[in-house]
Amino acid sequence: MAFSIFGGVHPKDNKWYTENCPVVEFPEPDIVVIPMSQHIGAPCNPLVKKGERVLVGQKIGDNTGLCVPVHASVSGVVKAVEMRPHSSGTTALCVVIENDHLQELSPEVRPRTPQQVEALTSQELIGIIREAGIVGMGGAAFPTHVKLSSGLGKVDTIIVNLAECEPFITADDRLCKEKPWDILEGIRILKKILGLEVAYIGIENNKPEAIKTLKRAISSKKDIRLEILRTKYPQGAEKQLIQAITGRQVPSGGLPAAVGCAVFNGATCKAIYDAVYKGLPLIRRIVTVSGDIVMEPRNLLVPIGTSFNELLEAVGHSENPYKVLSGGPMMGASQYDLSVPTIKGTNAVTILGHANRYVVEQAKCIRCGKCIDACPMHLMPVLMYKALYTGSVEEMNAVHLMDCIECGCCAYTCPAGLPLVLSFRSGKHQIRETAPAAKTKG
């Protein structure tokens, strides 16, 4: 590793639960619930109505602007188009499909030969990626075609994120071990689009088997370089990974393209390969279902729209969960309703028992400064927390609250057990809500 990231922590990674569990195809559920909002940006408008029959891979929602389409993950009949609970903690408009278990493929799904792929231009490839509904699959869910379009002529470095630093999650680890060629071909498509000769893969050294597999797959070719990073959380965060591999630091409020970088998750690269060569849209993804009370932790290839309830039933648990998270224990969102569906950004469902319950009565900040040392963004969480309780948007902006990546390092180190990340999310929402009003006044 050329550089070390600032701050960070070393939580117990707990990857042993599933790192040796091969990916198993999850049986198609009888009902799938496909949210029209699975990405950063504008939600889709439904393209189907109740009573219509849909096919696997058929586009069922789309919109203009910052948006990507969504597709049916099963064939069957649309039973409803209605508001349903969403893993973000809100509700979203969803297309509910009753599976007929025929797995009939849409005629929209058309494979391409290597010769056909070679003849495609950058803009044609970006169009294919957009129509396949591909987003960042590490959790951010930013539309990939937008990242590529905005990076044309600006990006000189492609970084593929296989760090997977969040505890419990091994979805990308298993993908590396089982489908390395698909990842590498996806990377080569990205290189072609952006006109670059070399791409870098960042992976932490706690994944030795995945590293060996990737080294064998890359072999003597020099167009993809493997950067093995010392394990540290949250090294897999976009800005931290850029710093770890290139030494460049994305400025406050800036995007990776500002320092000539574009970062793509390994599963996103696999989805790009599937879209370009196989013609498949993003309708399934690997989900790690794990936790300290899980009886049979597993890595599952899950149709988009499968409920968390069904995933919990598939693995079992030894006691009633204290908490179920969409994602891992550091950045995951607690779920209040387990009927929520798996979406494109769901890389894990983490199920925790009551041994993880940590409550401090009348918790107060003791100004110890541990959160400042741990913050990888050079922020001061102690002042951010104080600003939140003043209710002043000006003070929140003064302490750069919007630069928080919600990694959870501050909360992990806080001896008072303060709900720092939850508070910062609330503050960021308040800033966003007041921004339009502020512009109108100006």
C-alpha cells in the first residue's frame, strides 16, 4: 500500500461466519416487491399496471434525469402498484409481482458476441449500462452511467473497490473467488469507455484466497493492477480508497472526478459484464445474510424484490433478533419492518442478538476527543453533535456536517454510546430540507 488513510478503527471483522460459504442461488419467492426507488436520484415511474404479465428482465419502471430503470426479477402477473415499506426507513411506490415460476425471459434480453462488444462506442456502452439499471452496488447506489458520462475526459485513474471493510459482509469476497473473470471483463469495459490503459483493484489483506484467485486471473497482463491494502475500516469508503491507492485527497464537498479518479464496486463490474455480454439487466445480487445469532449464515444470490423475512427464514436464528440491519453493523440501517424488499444496494442483511445491546443511561458527551481521532474525514464529531442541538443550519455547515460519510467510526469509539451517526443523518436531512428555501431567499 502506498498510503495510509487518516483515522479509522479496527472492529472485529466477523467474516469467518460466511467467508467459506459459496454463493447459493436463493429460490425464487412467490411474491416479489420491486421498489421504483433503488438509487440516488429521481424514482422511476411504473411502466406496468395491475393485471399485466411481465417477463424476467422486462423494464417495469423508468424516468428522466438522474434515474435508472428497474426490471422484473421474475415472470408473472402484476398484483399491485402501491406504496410499500422500504429499507431506507420510508415508504416507496412498488410493483408487486406474483411469480408464475416459469422464468420466461424477456425478448429485451439479448446477448452479444465479443466482436459485437468490441465494435461498441463509449456512448453506446454507457447507454447499455443505463438501460440495464446498473448502480453502485457497494451500498451508495449512484447511477453508474452518470458517473461514467461525467468522467469522460476528466478521469485518469479507475479504482475497483473490493476492500469490503464492513464487518460480517463477504459478498464481494465470494464474488472474487467464484467469478473473477467476470469482474475483470467488466473492468476492461470501464477502461474502454474512459479510454484508459490501466485500472487498479483495491483489496484488503484479510482476504488471502480472493487475492490469490485475482492474481491468477490477472496473470501476466499489466492492464489491471492489484493493490493489497492493510486492513482498516473504513478503507472501502470511496474517498478513503482513493487516498490509500493514489495519495490524492478529494476536497471538501468534491467528487472523485475532481482528483481524476472514478471508483466502482466489484459487484458493479460484474453487473456491467452481465449487461454488455449477456444482455441481462440488474435483477439479482449476492447478499450476505449473517450475524451472531444466525444459525446458518450464507451468501445468497437473491432476486431483487425478495423480502428480508424470507432471507431470515432461510438462515434461521437462535433468539429473537435485537436488531436487523440492511448492510453491516457500522453503516447499516436498522429495519422496523422485515417485509422490506432486497434492492440493488443491499449487499447484506445483518442479524444481531441482544448481546449487542449497548445502552448508557443519561448518555452525555465527555469531550474525550476519541471521535476526532477516529474520523477518517478530518471532521470534529464532538462539535457536529453540539451543532445539531442548537438547531442552527449555519452552525452545522460551519462544522462541515455534509462531509460526514456516516461510517460509524465516531459512534464505535464513543464511551458514552451517543447515537452520533443517527444524529448526523438527521442533521443532513435538515440541511437538505432548508437548502431550497435558502436559495429562494437569495
